[in-house]
Amino acid sequence: MIPGSGKEVAYTVLLMTIALFGGIRMRLLTMPLERDEGEYAYAGQLILQHIVPYKLAYTMKLPGTAAMYAGIMAVFGQTPAGIHAGLLLVNLGTILLVYLLGTRLSGRLTGVVAAASYGLLSTSFSVLGLAAHATHFVAFFAVAGVLVLLRAIDSGRFWHFFAAGLLLGMAFLMKQPGLAFGVFGLLYLLQNAWQQSDWRKPVAWKILLAKSGCYVAGVALPFILTCIVLKATGDFKTFWFWVFTYASQYTSEISFGFGVQMLFRNFGKVAAPAFGVWIIAAVGLAGLRWQGEGRQRAIFIAGLLGFSFLAVSPGLFFRDHYFILMLPAVSVLAGMGVQWGMERLAGGKSAALAAVPVLVFVAACGYALAEQKEMLFEMDPAAACRLKYSSNPFTEAPVIAQYLAAHTAPDEAVAVLGSEPEIYFYAKRHSATGFIYVYGLMERQKYALEMQKQMMQEIESARPRYVVFAKSRLSWMPHEGSPEAAAMSAWIGKFLSDYELVASAERLGSRTEYRYDDDARAYKTQSQNIVGVFKRKS
């Protein structure tokens, strides 16, 4: 139990959590977009222009997050600050939902610690927490869905099961790995029904089938409606290729052995700043075996953790921001770890001793904030972006886009040779090709050369007056000596022979050199991190 007035103390700590992490996000609202955010922002911008997804921007992701971006930008504006303001609200909403989940499972202390843990972990630069990745939106709908599912199991009302499924279906629509939470919900629903039955009260199969049917219908509905809309607009074939056909190739690139290496390497980086909170969560997980009176609760949280890990695992890439999908379960376990520790130590009748787990948790949070204080509390948004994202041209993209906006007509398309869709968004210009990323063209997958050919044809047919070339390894990630890289390099050299350099942005350590016209053409580059703007000669 929380000492003192209980509910009032819990609400006070919850408000302090919201104020702290909301304040951090407010301070860094204007941080430049990175490329994933640029993709969603450009796709959302197209939606606001009544252009359906996959028509001018090819992506292997489902359109839910792009639609969320469109809604956020409609309210807060088409700027990095507007997008990050929307993320702030989504993040605070998830903090509240995690509090409610922890409180429901194990009391207010668990809820408060879970909320604080999620606020801390999801804001960390180790999971790219300040960027509006799809994983934040998946987490929001997933936690809301499992909360409503627990309510549905208690009430037995069919519409509650449908509502739970609908929320978890939205988690899937944000990004494919969200489906793991929908599967978890169905399995937990079935397991719970089986667990509550015995020879005196057998499973009511007809009722269970009806409840499960309502739940599954809710999960499926957002995806079915998406397919209907895309079928009606004529872009269904493109959608299906990118979201399923190509995505299956993308997720089969990495071998199991290499994937395990990626897991251990990336998990270490993700957990490092707040390793104390992760250890407390591990204590909470271990403590489940001694909670005999809460067996069903233990099954629920262990299952949620397991399926959260599955959501992180597709393709075995284990990228930093993927781990956001595990944070709700980990945060609740951290709350349970503190709660269990207090209960065990309270057996000695010493209030001071029982408070030790809370003090350890506070110390773990303090250490995590101190480890990241430079970026979270001191550096300006652009400097924090440069430090975290290294030589990626994210701080240069707005300047390049401003040049394009000043030298092109609003209805004029431009081409970006590289994986920098944020440039299209900033410039408010359409892409001359649907290939807003070039990573797929560099991969060793069977569609790579065919996709290259399509991109070349689209750009050559459009004959854009301005072309941006991002000469950065991080924007291309080529396999040296591969036929994919060789073919692309040869085409770019030939294509740009009809263009002249008119502007450039070169990253030199912590500063960027911007040059224009004759100065840009005469300048000898000093690094491999340069973005050039080219204008067609005739």
C-alpha cells in the first residue's frame, strides 16, 4: 500500500511524473524530424491533401501511423513542434493507461511505479523515445485494448469484447507487430475461460465463441476497412506488394544467429541508462512465482511480456525504438517488483525497511536521468539531434527543403536520391518517385533490381527540375561491391550529368557548411556526409 492518504499520494506522484516527462518533451518539441518521422509526416501531409496512402509514397508499413500524423498535424500544424506535441499527448495518455493497468493488477503503488517507469523509459534517448515512431502509437492502443479486455472479462458484455478487439486492431494498423497484442488478447480470453471452469461449472462454449467472435471482429475491422478504402481508390495492389510481399522479403534478411547477436548488442544499449529499473522489473517477474493468490494475474503479465517481446522480434532487427513495445509490460513488472519487495520486507514490522524498495526505485530513476541529463535537460533540440543521430542529415534537411520551396512552384515535384523523406515534408513538395527510401533498392532481396528499374523510370519520366542527392552511407546502407549498389551508382552518375550543383550542405563535425551556386560547384568536399541540390541544365 502507498503510505498516507493513498489515492491522494498516488495522484500527486502521477501528476509529478506527467509534469516531469511532459516538461522534457516540451523543451525539445522543435527537435528536427528523423527519417522515420519524415516518412510518416510526408504520408500524413499527403492524406491531408486527400491523396491516399501508397500513391506517392511507397512504404511497407500499414497506414495507421500516417493517419495519426495527419490528425495530429491538422490540430497542431505541419511542423516538427506540432508532431512532437501530438506525441507528447499520446505518451502522457499511455502513462495514464499504464498507471491504470498496474493499479488494476496489483494496487496503486504498482500503478504509480509503473507510470513513472514508463515515463522514464519511453522518454529515453536509448529507445529514440523523443521521436514520434509508430511504436508509441502501437503501445497506446495496445495498453488501452488490454485494459478494456480485462473489463470485458469481468462484465461479460459482448460490446466490451468488440471494443477491446477494436483497440487492439488499431494497434495492428499502426504497425504490423501490433498484431502480437491482438493474438495475446485472444489467447488470454480463452485461457481465462478455461481457468475459471471446473467440473461444477464447465466452459459455456457457445457464449465463449460469441465473445471471441466479437473480439476477433473488432481486431479485424480496422484492417478490413483499410483494404476496402484502398481497393476503392485503385491502390490496393501497390499496398499489398509493399506491406506484405516486399515486407516478407525484408523480414527474412537476417539469420537467426545474427539476430541473436543483434538482440544482445542492442538490448544492452537500450537498458543501459535505466538498468536499475530493468533489474527491478526482473525482480517483479521473478516474484510472480511466489504470488500464489494471484496466479491469473501472473499468467496475464507474463503473457503480455512474452507477446511484447514477440512484437519487438519480427525480422530479428531489434532496433532501438522497437523496444518501446516492451515498455508497458516491463513498467508494470517494475511496479510489481517494488510492491512485492515492500510486502516481503513489511513482514519484519519495520516501516523504514519496507520503504527500501521505493528508495531503490527512486535512486534508479535518478541515475537514469543523470546519465542523460545533457540531452534531456541541457542541450538545445538541434544539438541533441546531432549528438544522437551522428552524421545523419536531419538538422540539414529543413535548410535544404527551404531552398527547394523557394526555387520551385507549389505543384512542382522534386526527387530525393536517398532515404530522406523529411525533405519532401519540409518543402511541401511531392516526390517525383514513390520510392521515398532507397534502402530496399540496396538490399539483397529478389525485388531490388526490379525496384531500382521502377524508380529510375519514374524519375526519368517526371524529369524533375531539382534533384537532391544525399551522399551519406547512412542514407543508403549499400552492400559494397553488390550488383544492387553498382547499378544504382552507375545510373546516378549518368542521370546527374544533365544537372548542375546549385546548393550543398556538408556536415563537418558539430557544424554544417552551406554553399550555393558557384561557391557550391567550386568547393572541394572534405567528408562523405554531404547533401547536394542539383538543377536540370535545360
